[in-house]
Amino acid sequence: MHGRTSGETVRLEGNARERFYDSRGYGVPDGAALELAPVEAAHLLWREDIEGVDGQDLQAYLASEPGLAVRFLVYKDLRDRGFYLAPAERWFDDPPAGIDFAVFPRGEGPWGDAVEYRVRVVGERDDVPVSALGDATLAVVDEESEITYLGTDHEEVTGTSTAALPTGVPATLLGDRVAVPDAPDELYERAFYGQPLDRNDGGDLQLSLVEAAHLAGDVLALDRSAVLEKGHEVEGERFDRRLRVYRALRERGVVPKTGFKFGADFRTYADVESVDDLGHSELLVRVLPVDHVFAPRDLALDVRLAHGVRKTMVYAVAGDEVEWVAVKRLTP
């Protein structure tokens, strides 16, 4: 059986529907014939179920369309794992931007309604806008044709870390940090702000600029504009994004602390009642502008690091509202 290109699809005549759709979920039936997406035709070529497309063998056909070889590798891998899948433009009435495949739950196919994964295929040298993350699975094909799957979801970031705070606490701006002498216990012991100069004695605290900007003018008797000016001086507009995310985390009952040692903006604690009974931090948070673009290698590094320290990697996209996107290694 040979395929023939017809517009953007490949047409198989004869008993193609019975052979490939009814039993194995390929293509769209047209009577007894079948209309295939190029990646489906490539997979049937690889299986030697068809002999050619427009007289081309598999290698020639893969070379005929940019990106087809990479999509074929992912399509084949998911089929090998026991999934039926369909091209996104055929399955979704309004295909999500950048999504290549709808992958159905094991044991189900295009005859049902459920979708297990929405897969976006990228090569390791492709750009990935942060706007493409969330409710999608990235299938990253590296230069050796190995595939790494990264699940991306919109995260619900919430916690129970709240504490009543004093007001009018004296504080002093010291370069790129703020000193709070004889700080009330509530600041560090209950709300986990700052770091004490003497962990055994408490008392004097050192606050980061982002912590101080959040507290200045109310909890701290400190000119907030001076703190913001210093923040802009040392970080530029990045300081505003970090402060926006810091506030959003605190408003959600989550305590952010520096994530510097992990290469992130913050590590977070969802349930802080006392620093004497402090649990393990759950998230690593990187603050990003809405137009940020990733290299897939950076995503893989972030996810690997977070997994290695038993945390989840979350990107805080700081637009008019903060959007939270979690990225994890996935095995379909």
C-alpha cells in the first residue's frame, strides 16, 4: 500500500480504514480510505505497513518537511509506550498554541473524549517561551534523539503561614540590607522574617531588601521609598518583579526565603508556626517576566536540581497578575 500527498495530509486508499483506523487509531476515515497526518504516515512507513509516500521511503519522507523527524521520534516513542495519539490540529476544535499531539489514556483512543497529555515537541536547541508552559507536556528531543518529558502545570500556591505582627519597629537601611536591632520575637520566631545575627540569642535581625520593602512603612518604621530606591539601584526592574511575587506568596500564607544556594529567587515554606519546628521547604521559585524565553537545557537543569533537593520547581510569571507554573520530570 502506498500513500499519496493530498494537501497537508497523506491519503491511503483501499481498505486503509479497516487496517489502520478501526484497530489502531491512525488518521481520519473517508469511506474505506484514510487521511493521515504526515507524522502518522511516517510511523506506518517505519512499521513497513505501507511501502512509500509519493514514492519516498522513510528517510526521504522525514527529510521532506522541516521538524517532521523530531515529531516522528516523539510520536513513535509514545506509541511504543502503549498510547494512541492524534495531531492536535485534528483533535482540538481550537488547538492550544504550540501543542503538537493529544495523547489518550492507555486503553483509549480517538474514539473517546479523554486526553491524558497535551504534548509540545521541541528540540534541545529550540526556544520555549514561558507562555507555552502550563497544562502541557514538553517532549524535548536532544541531539542524540533521546526524549525527556517535562510536565508543566498551573500551580495552586497556598499555605497556612500567618502571624500577627507589631508596628513601628525601628530599622536601619545598611547598603543592600536592613538591620532591625532588638527585633520583636514575632518577626523571626513566628513569621520567619530575616536572619538573627546570633541564632542562639535572637535579638538583632538582618532583613533582605525585598523583606524590608514588604514591611516598610507599617511594621517597620522605615521610609519605604528609600528601600525601593536601593532595590532599584542594585537590581533594576527585577526588584519590582521579585517584590510583587514575594507579596503574592505572603498573601497566600507562604513564607519565601532566599533560594540563592539553589540558583532560585526563593525557597518556600507553606506551614510555618515557629522556626523551632520548621519543616522542609517545598518549592523553589524563580521569578520571570512575561516575555521570558527558555532554552530547554535551562528547564532540564532547574527540574533536575529541584528534584535532587526534594522540591518542586515553580516559575512565578510576574505580569499584571502572578501566574504560577510548576515543571516536573515526567514518565508517561
